[in-house]
Amino acid sequence: MDLQPDFERFRTAVNHQEADRVPLCEALVGYGIMSKFLDREVIPEDIVSQVEFWAKAGYDYIPMPVSLMVPGKVTEESKITRILRQMVLEKNPQETNPDAWNLELSSFIHEREDFERFPWEAAADIEFGKLDALEFLLPDKMKAIVITGKIFTLTWMLMGFQNFSLKLVLEPDLVGDVFRKVAEIQFSALDRILSKDYVGAVWAVDDLAFGSGPMISPEAYREHVFPWYREMAQRCHAKDRIYIMHSDGDLTKLMPDLIDVGIDVLQPIDPSCMDIAKTKQEFGDRICLVGNVPNELLRSGTPEEVQAYTKNLLRNCAAGGGYCVGSGNSVPDWANFDNFMAMRDTTLEYGAYPISL
């Protein structure tokens, strides 16, 4: 099988048409998985090896973060972590516990004064080095997909979820201002991102829901979050770029809104709380779906179980396009490498159009 990357394969699926085969799609694959695939160590700074992995593994693009937060855990790779560390150390030079600047454990904007003092200018200095490096590294027909970060998640993390929830009611103007600043930082980089012809799509990674449904009311999303998504979608579409959204949780109540704001692709259709076949049946003519091989299956299942699950996804979701195979979130280092390969190999073997499973 020809595994040469071709972004038009992905675009064909997004346009609800059948290409030669069902595309593979992930926002993140752990460096440990990449290292095992290439049989050598891959580190964050090694862009050459990362391009080689995504191309040889059968993907038509490489995802590249250009944002305050990288996908997954809040790590030292995230710009926001370095900014918060500097804030904490300026206030308390003796602090040595990294929990003090970890957004998953600490919050920083509680009142209007905190908002005014926050180093927004430093946060807006988005780093482009890795994306720029791709210009002369990508194989012919391969594109980059830029991961833009978290508007909703970063806002509530900066404020702390309990405080954020109270301020939505008591001080909605403050919440709106934090949303605006976070969104403006993402938008400040967008024109430069979209000016690069090797960028094929923009991917917003922003968890909106628990397993039981939306984290805040749909009305609050419509007031504070979805207008930013709509603006980003419009800017992407004006430059003929695809706009992708990642969110865990049960998005059923938000699906009409996500489609209405102009999202082209939704990932991963959380297998812990959503039925992708039903979602495809109800919404699949209006939005392309990606997913949803459960991460728990990738961690603790067998390759045979992963193969059976992936075949079922191809059987139920792939016909007519509008679907790409991927994990139920991402492929972290703790995933079983053989199971990752089973998901990949099954897609390549049985995902050729027309689907004949």
C-alpha cells in the first residue's frame, strides 16, 4: 500500500466524500510511541524525526502546537507554564514546588486586580520556531495542522473552576474579559499561521463537557465561547483552511451549536459517553467525525480487541466519507504500542474504499 502522505485525502473525508482510504487522525501521539515506531528516541526538539513518524505511520499531516498550552497535560512545553513559574518566583523567589505554577493545581485570576496585573503581553508572545521549521521538512503533499490551544479551558484554569463558576453569575464582565484576552492571544497568531501555505487546518483543543454533559450551560457557551469559535472558523474558511475541534465528554447537547459556528471536524466522540454510530447517523451529514477507539482499550486491551473495535468503526462510520479513524482522545506514552499499531494497521488494511467489511 502507498503510504505517501496526501492532505487531499484528509480534505476529501472532511468534505464527506470517499478518497482511496479512510484517513488516520490524531492531535497527539506520545514521543515514546514515536520512538518505538522509528526504533530510536524522539524528543520534543527533534522535528525531523516527528515529521518522519507522522509520514511513515500513514498520516497526511503533522500536528504542531502554536499556542499557550500544548495538548494533553500542562507540561513544561506549554508557554503558559513558564509564564506562571516566572510570576510565582517573582513573588516568592524561594518557591521550589512546581505545583505552585501548575494550572491543574493552582489558579491565578480571582479578582479584577489579578486580571489587570496578569502579564498578558508576555503571554501574547507566541512561539513559531517549530512551525517555521516545517516549511522545508514536509514531504510533498503533506501539510501541518496547527493546534491553537484552549480558550475555554485556559480561562477557567487561570481562574480556578469554582471561582470561575461563581464569577459567571456574580461578575460576568470579568469572566468575559478573561475569555477575551485568552482568545485575542490565539487570534494574534492566526494571521501568521494562515499565511503559511503548508498549513492545511487549524485545530482547537478545548474540553467543553463532562461525561454527563456540558461543563457550563449552553447559554454561557453561546455568550462567552462560541462567538470566538465562529470568528476562528470564519477566518479559516476565508483562507480555505479546515477548522477542527477537540473536546472530551458528552457533547450531544452542544452538537447543533458546534455545527452552527462552522466547525468542520469534531474529535474524538468520547467513547466513554457518546455513541459514534448514533452521532454519525444524526449529525454526520453536517460535520466530519474522528475517533473513537477507547484509550483504555489502547492501554489494556489486546491487539485482536483493538482490531475488532476498529473494524466496527470502519463498518459503521466510514461509508460515504465524513469519518477518520483515531483514538478516543490521543495516543499517550502509556498506550500499548502493539495496540496503537493494531489500530493503525487495521485502518490501512480494511479502510480502503469502497468499505467491504
